Amino acid sequence: MGKLKINVVLGHRGRFEALFDGRVQAEGLDLNASVTPFNDLFRIVPQQDDFDVAELSVTGYLWGLSQGRDWIALPVFPGWAFAAHADTVCHVGSGIESPQDLKGKRIGVPEYPVAAFLWIRDALESRYGIRPQDLQWFEDRQPEQSHYRLMDYAAPSDVSIEIIPKEKRLADMLIAGELDAVMRYLGTGKGGQLALNDLGAHPSVKWLFADRKAEAMTHCRHQGFFEPIHCVILKKSIVAEHPWVPMSLCNAFAEAVKLSADANYVTPASYKLNMAEQIDVAGAGFSPVGVRSNRAAIDRMLMLAQRQGFTAGKEPLPLSRVFDSSTLET
């Protein structure tokens, strides 16, 4: 019997390069691995059914799961954040001198349900007492660009969210004082957009934290883990017919990580972080693959997803609902 053909679509080759160049083969599988940029991929996956395995934001996955999508996740996390709240930029005339001053302010974001905000909202609330309801949220993405409205996403009714006009940009609005702060700014410096560090250096803009690296390290040291924001999902229909596939894929992803030069690196948005600093805040056992090594982060993620309205019910989803059962001992 020939190998089972599986297509895998990730947003970036990164630490899984060995799956793309053939150095790692998944047992029993003929993998066709390709890359689609995140911003496109996360819109395509909810709309199309032509993938077998795909990268998706953790909030997109959990919301889709609650909506009955035919998905199950592998404990494989291609994307991570490092205390992304520390990269917040503010208008110099906003009156914001400390995190507590964010209350009641106009906050620009790419999109409220973006996975990094699962963790940003947690940091603001757990460390500074700022609830999502305390802020006025302004989204950059128009409905047709949304990664979530395609799945009928609805934010909690007591949270104030507006979509900025199509012709506006977050950076321009912040500089003009039309927004008080911007979080998780994703400008790349291309197409007329300012890159994050250029925005932070603008005379009308300042960083919320004078030493954002120290803030981020303090936060991550306190929680003891990095923050998963992307996962890998596959169709339940494949698992139903071939129950051995999830572990074959997990083993292949884990093997690819071992061959990656940046296997352990989590990259902050606006400053550099070396390996010694990462080990200092999260220990030496970090792996982007597996339940056991990431159990604390996974448990927190599922608790936050329930609290912030991405999953239904009064309790977080159990691991067996989120990950294929064969992978729970990885």
C-alpha cells in the first residue's frame, strides 16, 4: 500500500524547514508542504475545504471548534508571543503614564479576537487590573479582511468595539491623536506603513513601558512560559479514517524542530532576546511541540479562551476535546 498523501499549509517555514526540504519524512505519509502568508491563510482556512493540515490562530481554532468545524488540533505550535502587551505604543498627549491610565482610552488593534490579545488582555487584567470592558477597542481590519467574522465571531456584548474607517490607518490615527494607544501593531514598513520601531520613535508617540524588554521578561518569568498563538489543525474526517495520522505528524514536526537552528527562539516584536534570556524566563525545556512541555501554557490558554468568550460553557474545554487523543501523552 502506498503512502497516504497529505497536504500541509503553514504560514512560515521557520523551525519546520526540514519538513519542506525532505530531511524529515512522516511515517506512512507523503507530505506536500507549502506556505501561504498568515494574513491570507487565516482567512482561507475557514472558507475553503481544500486543506488536510493547516496552521491557524489558537483563537480562530477554538472559536471554529465551538461552531462545529470539522477540526482537531495537534499539540504543535508554530507561532508564539513574548509578553506582547509590552510593545504597546501611546500618543504623547494621551495622558497615559502607566498601564492603569489605559482605562477609558481608545485602543487601536488589528482585530479584537487576534490570538495575541488572548494573552495581552490577560496581562493587563492579571497584573494591572484592566478588564477588556475598561477599554474602547478600535479594529483596523474591515469585515471582509477579518479572520474571525467568516465564522460568525461575536465579541462579548459588554465590550466596546468599533471598526475604523477604511481609509484610515492605525499608525496615522495614533500620530494624530485620534487613538490614545495601539497594541500588537503589525506594520511592516512596506506599502507606506511605518514599522513598529519607527512608530515608537515618532515625536508624537511613546512606548507605554520605558523598558519594554524588562517588562516582558518580568511578566514571562512570573507566568513561567511563552505564549502560544498559532496551532496546527487537521480534519477530523482524516483521523476517523486513519487514526494513526496525528501521531505520525506530531513525530515529524518534533523531528523537524530538532534540526532547526531557531527551534527554541521566540521573537519579540520590537527588541532582541537572546537564548540565555529566554532560558532565564521560561526554563531550558521549551519545545513548540508536545502537551507535556507546554501544559501550563495550554491550561492557561484554555482558561482564557473560556473566560474571554471563545468557547462555550462554564468550564474550559478539556484537552481531549482540543487535541487528538492519541497525542495527549506527547
